[in-house]
Amino acid sequence: MIFDVAIVGSGPAGASCAAFCAVAGHRTLILERETFPREKVCGDCLNPACTPILERLGVAARVQTLPHGRLSRVEFVAIGGHTVGVDLPPDAEIAVKRSLFDQVLMKRAAEAGAVVRQGATVDALVPPALTRDSWKITAGAESFEARVLVAADGRNSTVARLLRLLPRIARERVALQTHLPLPSGFGARVVLQLLPEGYSGQAPVGDNELNLCLVGKPSSMPLLRDWAETSFGVARDHHWRIITPLRRASLPPARRRLFLIGDAARVVEPFTGEGIYYALRSGELAAEAIASLLATGDDDEAARSYAAAHDELYRGRLWVNRIARAAVLSPRITSLLLRASVLHPALLRVLTAKLTKL
Ligand SMILES: Cc1cc2nc3c(=O)[nH]c(=O)nc-3n(C[C@H](O)[C@H](O)[C@H](O)COP(=O)(O)OP(=O)(O)OC[C@H]3O[C@@H](n4cnc5c(N)ncnc54)[C@H](O)[C@@H]3O)c2cc1C
């Protein structure tokens, strides 16, 4: 069978795109390397901007029934401990483990009719050609055909690499992530803590667990791990999940019958806690473009309209991303500004409101 659309990766981007495509009646295939449920390097925080998309997907209520942490306050902690807090409106932001969240989305796509292959690592691609009107997609011993291909395979996108679109990645920062027993009295807060060697994010993901992330240069990792050992009692031989890069050039999000969504197209600074929102929304936008492509056969127009919508999605928000990146790349200067009240709570409230779209 030739699928209408094959989606590589079932994170929030791929699963949302698949669910929207399947609901629209397209023959949809998801190829996912891992077997779910699986964890991911992520702060697990769901920006409230995600809620309307989860509602359109029909899973908002299901997500609310998952074990989660309610976040009523963001605390920015300077090197040395000076803390500036900003209250979030009630029920604005929650933190949910990605093993649970991503599984709900993948199940939704399957319920809507998408064929889901787990443990399927895409490792070869042949684009449509004059003699064949579809993509050939290989995952190990299996091959599939689809009219449209979607790269939803994250910041190190295999699809982009196989098509020679992935930029060379300079030596970049690394993120470590884990879940720990929740320290008593941690409270309903997300903590963004600057450290001499980088930064840490902390958020409760339920009544008993804490998400802990560390971000820094590879050479700083031993010191950041020492800090986590001292501050949270993490064992020396603790297994951390790891990912890099934290930053890379964005890629053109559409080509002929190829759509890049989520981190595969553009990576934002984790400090902003927006990546899942962009993943869900770009998945939805790509599904709209694919519907029009399949209806009209106009490949170029579908690519153009998705690229324009993708630009619009990020426009007006990237300055916050730039500020966040500058802040975390110079933790000592940012700490001084926090201590000197230059980064006043009112200013942080404006930035936080921009990020949480309140
Ligand atoms: C340290 C850190 C903290 C973060 N914290 C937050 C936060 O609190 N809130 C937030 O909104 N965002 C956060 N983000 C960003 C967020 O994690 C990403 O933006 C989001 O996961 C992107 O979703 P995605 O679906 O594009 O890709 P991913 O979630 O990366 O999913 C890609 C999927 O593709 C699969 N895949 C990869 N290669 C292949 C292949 N060859 N074949 C088949 N499948 C493949 C993978 O197994 C994976 O399931 C954080 C990021 C980092 C690094």
C-alpha cells in the first residue's frame, strides 16, 4: 500500500501531525525508533499555549488525568542563591513526564487510524522521481511508500541528515536530565537556576518525582554533576539521559512533498519551555498543508503555505528566545543583574507572560 503521508518520529510534533492527518482521512504511517513508553531529555513543562491544540486533538482532558505537577510560580535563582519569583496564574502550567504525555499523543494518532510502527529506525530514503510518484522509506529490513514525508525526528533529524539538509554542528552545549524523588517541601514551582558552569531546571512532575535538568558545555558536566550530587543527593554513578546540541541553525521547513516539523525544523532554548508548543502547533500546520496538497496536487503551493505559516508561528517570539539564550550563556552577568534588581520581577513577569501567552 502507498500511504498518503509517512511521519518519521512520534514526539509531540509527529504524533500531533499524524493524528490530524488521520482524522482528516489520510492513510497515515508513523515510524518511531523507540518503543513507548520512553522518557526524553526535556524539562517536562507544558506551556498553557499547548492546551487549545490538545483540545483540538481531543486529548486535553486525558492529559489532565495523567500524574502531573501544577506549577504556580517560576523562580529565577542567581549564582549564590539570590531568588526572584514570578507567580503564574492558577492552572496555567503543568509538568508531565514525557513517557506519559507522548504515549497519550501516539495513542490518539493510532485511534484516529494512523498505522504506528515502533522500534522502526528510518535509515534510508529515496525521494519521489519521474519514474515513481512516492517516497521510499526504509527502516531496517522493512520499506514503505508514501506520497508525502514528514520529518518529526527531533533536533538530530535523520531525515534531514539523509537528505543532506542537516547543518554541521559545532561543538555545542549538552543537556543531562533525570527524574528524582521529590525533595520534601519543594512546592508547586519551576526553578531556573543559574550556575557558574551553566544552568539547571527543576520541576515537580507529580506528588513524588522531580524533573532535574543540567545544561552546560561538555567540559562543565563533571562540575554540574557534582553540584547535583551535593544539592539533590544524586548518586555518583546515576544514569542521566543526555542530548546535544542545544542550538543549531534552523532549516527551511518545507520542500516538495517534504515537511519538517518540531525540533527537526527549528530548535529553541530549553530555558523558555516552549519546544513542545512549537512541536504540536507545527504538526498541526503541516497537517493542514498536507490536506491541501493531497486535495489539489499542488506541491509547491502546499510547501509555500506551510513555510509561511511556520515563519509566522515563530515571528514575534524569537526575541524572548534570544534574551533567554543570552542570559544562560552568561550566567555570571545574569546573576549580577538579578541581584542588582536590574532584572526586576516586573520585567521577568513580562517575559514569563510572553512565554506562557497569558
Ligand atoms: C534540557 C531540555 C529541556 C527542555 N524542557 C522543555 C520544557 O520544559 N518544555 C517544553 O515545551 N520543551 C522543552 N524542551 C524542548 C522539547 O523537549 C522539544 O522541543 C520537543 O521534544 C520537540 O518535539 P519533537 O516532536 O519535535 O521531537 P522529539 O520530542 O525529539 O521527538 C522525536 C522522535 O523521533 C524519534 N526518532 C529520531 N530519529 C528517528 C529515526 N531515525 N527513525 C524513527 N524515529 C526517530 C525519536 O525517538 C523521538 O521519539 C527541552 C529541551 C531540552 C534539551
